[in-house]
Amino acid sequence: MNQDNLHLINKIFNNETIRTVWDKDDEKYYISIIDIVGILSGSKRPRKYWSDLKKQLLEEGNEVSEKIGQLKLKAQDGKYRMTDVCDVEEMFRIIESIPSKKAEPIKQWLARLGKERIDETFDPSIALQRAIDLYRTKGYDEEWIAKRIKTIQERKKLTDVWKENGIESNIEYAILTNEIYKEWSGMTAKEYKQYKGLRKESLRDNMDNIELILTDLSEEATKRIAAKQRPLGLNENIKVAKMGGHAAKVAREDIEKNLGESVVTKDNRLNYKYIEETHQILNKDNTKKIAKNKKK
């Protein structure tokens, strides 16, 4: 299957050409605003249309323009030109500001998503069933799905213990998770994803059985040690996270010794590969340059 058909952004725009750039540091996509405006407005001068719309948004006090970067993208004539880009969240905010019949299906889709999320707050089982259905469409079997849901529950138990031990922010949760991964796999969660050739995809969803078992072991060990020792604050919990990761590291080394090969693999469930092309995005005042990667 063509990877573009799997890309949500292209699906939203009926697979019309939308130039996108992958930022592997922030793990997010940046999208060409000119392409979005050109498709939805039908304007023959999309740059002028966007310039006027951006001015209007600024006058209305909209903060969209403050979150726009610039990227030198390849135009139809083959030349590279500086182009305004935004992330997915800002893309939808811009779409909402375009008075066009072509934008209506997307606005209706967003409205349906909003309704679904509200319905899920009243009946959480709807969200659970939606997740199960999505995994089925991706080809996962019922046994795997049941185990995956169980791991989500166990992960919540771990974060609950961390919370009891004084961990509050998402950044701290991410730090502790990375300490666990680094200890047993030698990589942070982000590095592990990149090693497997993943972007927005879930790391766990792309692990084989042994990798999953080692991940579960490391987090279960961390949870039990943390519940027993009651470390307070980030630094103390980092020590315990490393203990939990070490338990899985010992198991990994023993398995690899007998197998004669690494159990940490580049294998994933994707049936395509991303093609990388280095770019640079400039922030609003052009004082900071960030390396970007374009998805072809």
C-alpha cells in the first residue's frame, strides 16, 4: 500500500499534493500553508490569499501567525522557495478560518470528531471500542489487542505510583520512562522509535514479543520497587527507574547470550519506509535554525 494513502494529512485533502516536513526532534509534521490555502480556497494566487488571511487573523487577535515557521520547499518549477509552514494543530485552525465550500467537509469532520470525544466523556467504553476497532483494521489479532489493553492499564498503575511519589509533570514522566528504556535497551524511547524507522507510530505497537516482554518487565519492576521504597522527587525516582530497567537488561543479556543475536531489532509493522531529506525551518525571527526532514 502506498504510504501517502496512510498519511492522514493527505487523506484529509483527498490525496492532493500537500508538502509535509517531518521534525524528528519534536516528532511532529509541518505542513505547507500555501498548499492548504490553494486547495481549499481555489485561489489562483494562494500566496496573496494567505497573506491577506494572515493579516486578518492578526487584526482579530488570533495567535496563529505567531506559531508559523518558514521552510525552503521545492516548488513546481523545481526551485526552492521560503514557504510558511505550521503544525497539524495550527493547520486545522487555519482551515476553520477559510470561508470555502471545499473546507466544509473538513470542518464537518472536525465537528464529528468533537462530538465523538464529548460522547466518550459520558461513556468511556466508546473510546475503548474505537481503539479496538482501529487495531483490528491495522491487522492485529484479538489476543494481541487484549494484551495491549492490559499493558495500558499496567502503565497507568506505574504512573499512579510515580504521582504518589511526587512526580507531577508530563516531562518528568517522560524522563523516567527514558531512564527505564535506556537502562535495558541502550536507547531512549525516541531513539528506539527512530531505530525502528517510526515517526508518529507507537513504539510498543511495533515491538515483537520479546521486546514487549522486556518492556513490561522493566516497568513492572520499576512499579514494584517504587511502591516498596517510596522514593520522593525526580532524582530519587530516576534511581528506581534504572533499577527496574536493569532487571530487564539482565534478562535481555541472558536471552541474547543463548540466542547469539540481539533481541532489539529494527523490525516494525510498517509496510513502507520513510524517505528522509534534510531541510531547515526558520522560526519567526529567523534567529534559530532547526533541522527538518521531509516525507516524500
